[in-house]
Amino acid sequence: MFPILGFVAYGPAAPETTSPVPTGATGGFAGIIVWLVIMIGLFYFMIILPQKRRDKKFKELMSKLKVGDRVITVGGIIGKVTNIKENTVRIKTGNGSEIDIARRSVTAILGKGTPTDIDPGIQ
């Protein structure tokens, strides 16, 4: 019928064992537990621990944020902080306009309010 699968029906027979002692499966449940522990350990060290470090670094950044600091946002907008609310930050950009952004979008604090070589248009 299916000549490709012919080896399944006519494959070699299983070897006969003549020993009176039954052979059990090697590894068993203990082997599975060991591999599960190893996988959970790798998952923790490669995913969970780095995320905790990033969260801690972000909380430190938000605690240091003050009015007058120069910041850069996720979108690349550079501005000076003029007002801080619970979930938003108002920044003044280079052309004098002020925009409200989410606190989570602040990527880095560049320093105090004096303009540097990054964008001399910010006052």
C-alpha cells in the first residue's frame, strides 16, 4: 500500500533477553525533575533577573528626576523638565513649545538645565 512505510511492518525484531532480572527504565521521574530544575534556573537567570535590574534602574531614575533637568525620551525628544505630575512630565523643547509626556517614556537624564552640545536650542 505505502512502500515508503514498508520498513515499519518488516523492521528488525526486538532482541530477546534471557536474563531473569527485569530491566527498568533509566532516568525515570528523577531525571525529569533534574531537567525541570535546570530549565527553571536558566529561565530565572536569563529573563526574570535582568528585568528586575531594569525595573530597579528605572525607579532610581524616576526618583532622581527634578524640575530643571534635561531629559531624553524614548522617541528621541530632548527637553527641559518644567513640571512633574504623578504620571506625566511636562518638558520644554528646543523651539519653546511644551509637551506632556508619560513618565515611563523618559529614557535618561542628561544633566541640569544648561544647554550642551547635544541641542543648543534648548533654554
